[in-house]
Amino acid sequence: MTSASKSAAAHDDWGCTLKELPRDRHVEAAAHAIARNSANAPDSNIVGAMSRAGRPISVSIAIMTSKYWGSGGVSLSVGFLDNPPRDLRAKILEHMNAWGTTANVKFREESAAMTDTADVRIARGMDGHWSYLGTDIKLIDHGQPTMNLQAFTMKTPDSEFYRVVRHETGHTLGCPHEHLRAELVALIDEAKAIDYFGRTQGWSPDEVRRQVLTPIDPMLLKGTREDQQSIMCYQIPGSITKMGKPIAGGMDIDKIDYDFIGLMYPKPAAHAPVPDTHGADVATEGDPHGPHPTALLELIRGDVHILVNQPLEPEALRELVQALG
């Protein structure tokens, strides 16, 4: 489908809610995310500053923790809770696996007998489009959905598979909403947004503030600049922005999205086998000597710059120590 045809299919009924665990489980979720991928841990200086401001350390860490799966890649099973037709299951999986174009990402269908214990569990209930974020899906009770694609059938327009399935899968991979960057939130008129999303989505003022009006702390962001064409960005109509200009929003995974996910989950070397990790960080899992030493490295691909904790092999560690004198 061309960009033009996808744009023509755009409409206001986005309906995406980034699901959160109950507040009393936020610290548990943060600990789980860090255990799976140490790079999810917040910078100790940032946590220290928040603690000095009077916030308990455990709560500070929970707030500042990201939910990515780890540089070893992502291999997750997918179960469909209401047993949709085979062709629909295959089409949804095809769009989920679009993220694997540049990244070590693989979603595969679980057997019907194991649906309730699949890593990603998809429902089609009438409560909108939503997903939990990254590693949080592993804390959802078996048999309960981790993603919802409201009323999807084979008659759903192709544009919605590009726009919705790929967006919700981005959340499952750990990507938050792009429109929550401070520079984009600053463009939105609060009162108009509360009225608009209350009418079109049925959201309460508090829910609008959480989903649209509360910016992500810039220190938590992995990329370097906003991307209004990102699949993770809402389409915000000009009628609710301060200057009357819309925020375009993404209708498909764009180049910056692909570059970013390729840095977060780099493809393995051609000769290396791809492990079935169920989301675990294979760089350290099962190592009887414990985690390898890591270094904070800057990775650059296109316009995307991120910092990651990269496991160091012994020879690389020796070279780094020598280079540091």
C-alpha cells in the first residue's frame, strides 16, 4: 500500500491506550524489566537526584525504568484468545513481524493448546486498541490479553493493519508513544484535548492527561529528536493544537523507527544461530560466571543515536582498558 492510500484511510478513531500495571505493581515491574535487561535501569545520578528531592529510591527507579527486552533480541510466542480464522491470524503476525525487517525480532504463533500461556496474547474486545509496554507483558496473568485489536477481521482495511497492528506491536517491543515527547506535548492545547478525546475516545480528563498530555522525561528517551511520522506517534488534529497545525502522526513504521529498533535489537551475525529467548537477554542468561562486564556505548544509525549497555568480551575489555590508559 502506498503512503498516499494509507493517508487517505486515516481517521480520528485511533483508540490506542498504553496499558499500565496497577500502581502498586510498578516497583515489581521495574525490577522485572531490569532483571531481564540491565540497560533498562535508570542512570544512577538521575535516581540519586530524585531521591534527594524526597522520593523513595524504589519509586524513583520504577518511574525511570524502560521496558525493552535486551540486545539479545526478541522471540515471542503469540496466542489468539478468541480463535480468529487462520488467514486473520497469519495477517496479524505478518504485520507484527514487519519490525523484524531491520531487527532481531520474531513473533510466532503458539499452538492452540498453549494459547493461554503465550508471551503475547491478543484479544479483539470492544475496548479499543491497546497493549502493555515491553517486559510488562510477562507480568499479566495467563489467559488474560496483553494486546487488544478491537473488532479486527479480514474485512478491516489494510491501512488499519499497518497503522494499528504495527503500532501496538511497537508497544510490545518496549516503545512508548512518540507524541509524548515534551516538544510535541507543548504544541497541544490542554482544554481542547480533554474535550476532543473525551468525545472521540470516551476518556476521562485524567486519562487524557496520562495518554496525551504528560511528556516523557527526556532523560528516558533513547532517540535524539522527535519524529512526527513515527508509527508510535498519534495523529493530533490541528483543532486541538495551540497553533492550529496538526501533528501528522505515523501510518506505518518509518525509516527512523526501523533504524531505532535495529539498534535496540541488532540482528545477529550471519553465522550465529538465533536463539529462542522468550524475551530474555541472551548476552548474560545462563552464564555460570555471571554477567559479562559492560560498557555504555553510543550507537548511531541514520538519524538515531542511542546509548546502550554493551556486553564486553575479554579481548574487547582489555583493549578498552588499554585505550583508557
